Amino acid sequence: MSKTNHDTQMLADPIAAAALEADAARWRERDLAVLWHPCTQMREHPGTLPLLPIARGEGAWLVGRDGRRYLDAISSWWTNLFGHAEPRLAAAIATQAQTLEHVILAGCSHAPAVELAERLLAVAPRQAGRAPLAKVFYADNGSAGVEVALKMAFHWFRNRGDERRTKFIALENGYHGETIGALSVGDIPLYRRVYAPLLTEALFAPSPDAYLCEPGESPADRAQRAAEALRTLLEQHAGEVCALILEPRLQCAGGMRMHDPLYLTLARALCDEFGVFLIADEIAVGFGRTGTLFACEQAPAPEGTGTAGIQPDFMCLSKGLTGGALPLAAVLTTDRVYEGFLDDSRERAFLHSHSYTGNPLACAAALASLDIFERDDVIVRNRATAATMARHAASFADHPNVADVRQAGMVVAFELTRGGNRTMPFDPAARVGLHAYRAALEHGVLLRPLGDVLYWMPPYCIDDEALAHLATTTRTAIDRALQESRACA
């Protein structure tokens, strides 16, 4: 008997179901008495926004304290790669915990940190004619990793005596985290507007977002046009910019907006031409999400060369780095950057630090995750899964309220608009995405829409049956959301 059938039968027992629901209700009360949840308007709990007390995870599924099962269609904020409670990750963490749980990394060293750095550098993107990424700096989370890269880029120029290079260029609609530095290079008003007085000034270049193509314009044309605008910005601020930061291939928090990888090739060339560092934020898109181990690998070969892919000066990794098991970030950079901080003066050193920098437990989980990539041939398997996702997603192209269906590897997104018209988004007050979220939960699927964009970003272990259920539920959720939003209007 499958797990799903077992839980269904258990819920069918009125006494058992009542006991489980009572337990879940108690946990909701305890939670709301003490916790402040992230990225949440707490007034919406528990009425508008259902709170799910989760008891455990099993592969692509989460099991609530009330016994209900939920397909984790968003990989728990894009972190989980191989499924919940993956035994190989758990074993690696348990083994490491019996040896060394943590030690200060300033002045000390330990095997998991060294071995992980070696292996990350070995698989990092490489570009012909360019010195490879050669050094790893650890942090605790994605936002912290971005802070590291931004500070390093600025400080490197300062150490050279170039005090004019204080500006960063980021892309419109981009997102890089919510600490002050990371938020400064983000362009999503919902997150940054209230904190604007605290933020440093960044320059924003037009996004190569293919959804913004003009009539008759291809995604590659849009990428070319965005690159021309980037050139203009670099020319206007020549000698003032220290780095360009971007999310390769996919602006996740910006609505899963995707761009042609040609932009990466063009941006890399422009950064070289103007002496600007390129920071690739692969926090959400790295480790196989978009079809290759790293999204930077998909950039077409520069003209006159035969090698595809670009190599950034800084590459920020987190989320899937540990397979979703523990918080950890890594910033990969070059010997050229590293050597720019070597000096007799401590002020010229990079004195950034985190208490849990290079935590052995997290590093052990990341090493086990890399082992799984090698042993399970994950990238090849992901491509087969992505093809199945594409077949299910194709049926949404004719939905009257779906303006766009887009995909990058293991990520599929559906843009919901009035009448499927790209120029007619729904009134935000209708909260179509929220209605879809609630409807999906009723059918055992955890979606977390970005406004009115629904998306699939499941763990890599998802099977065909679960994908079929995800597709059916998504269609039901869209239809229910449209009905309920009209009823509320």
C-alpha cells in the first residue's frame, strides 16, 4: 500500500482524524503565541493564510501533524534538492557531529571546510583564457554571501587606491537578499521601499527578461538590447563601478522571469571591457536547477571561441549547496582578488566574519550532496524530469488566463493575467495568487505564488505520478482562484 493511500485511510477514521486535527490545532496556537514568521504579514494568520504544522518530510512530500500530505512543489524555498529526510545527507551530518560539530575558522582549519572548497573549485565554471576561480570564502546564508561578494569587490579597488569605484550595477527586477547591502542591489519595491533611507545607491540596468520582448522580438534580441543599455550605463559611469551583480538565467523572486543566456556572454565581455567585476548570484539557480550544474555554463561561446559558458569573478552559492539540509553559503573568487588583500596592514585584510563560518556539519552535508550528484547522475536525470514537466506545462498555454508558460530546467512558471493579456495584470487587491495557494493546499500541494505567478520548483526526486498530481492541482487552483477573486470583487 502506498504512503498516500495509507494516510488517506487513516484520515478516513473519524476518531484518528479528530485526534490529529486537535494536535495540529494545539501546535498552531503554540506557534502563534511565540513565533514571528518570515516574509509574512502575521495578521493574516491563521484566518487568511493557513498555517501548516509540519511533522516530518518524506522525499518530495511534507506530512502535517494532522496527517495530511503536501507535495513540496517549491522545494522549501528552493533549497531542497534530493527530497526530505535524505538518508545520505542525514548520515553525513550524524557522522560529522560525533567528531567535530563546530570550531572557529579564524586561525583554525578542519577537513570538511578544506575538502568542500577543493571540490567546489573543481566543478566551478571555467572560461578559456581566464584564470580559474581559486579561493572560497564561507558565510551562513545567501544574503550574507552576497554581502561578502559586494564588500570584496569594493574593498579590492580601495586597496588599489582607486577610491572612485564605489557603485554597483544590478538588474531591474532582481533580488539578492534582505540584508542592507544585498537589499541595496535588489529592485523589488515590496522588499526595499520601506528601507530605502538605509540603502546605498545602486545603478539599475534594464533586465534582459524575455517576458518583456517587444512584438517580433526574440529573447536573444531582448538580451542584446539589454546589453546595449548596460554598455550605455557603464559608459556614463566609467571608472565609478566596481561590480555588476546578476542572477544568471532566472530572476527568481522577481516572478521567475527568465532570460536568454546570450546576455551572460555579453555582460561578461562588457565587464572585462570596462574593468568591472562580475558577480554571479547562483544562490537559487545553482546545483542543477536550470539544467546544468551552474547556470553560467549555459552562456553561448563568445565569438571566436569554441567553449560555452562564462566564468564570473565572484560566484555566490547557498540554498541547494547542502542539499537543503543546513544553512551554508560559499563565495568563490579568483587568486587575483585574493591577492589584492595580502598586505602587512590589517586594514587591507578582509575582516568580514560570521560565528559559524565554514561550520563542519554544514560542510559535511554539502560534501554528501556533491557525492549524490556524482553517484546518481543527477543532471541527466533532471533533464528527463524537466521534459516531463514541460509536457504537463504545455497544456496550460491555452488557458484563457495564462499569459506565459516558461521553463528553465527544473523550474516552470505560469504568468496569470486578465484574459491572458500581458498588458492586463490582475488588480493586486484581488489576490489571485493567494486564492490559488489556498486551493492547492486543499488538494495536497504546497505552492507559494510570487504575486500572480505560480511556479513549480520541486525536489529532484519527484516522480511522474506526483508531477501529474501537481499539474492537475495547479489547473484546479488557477480556476478556483479566478472564481473566488471575482466573488470577492
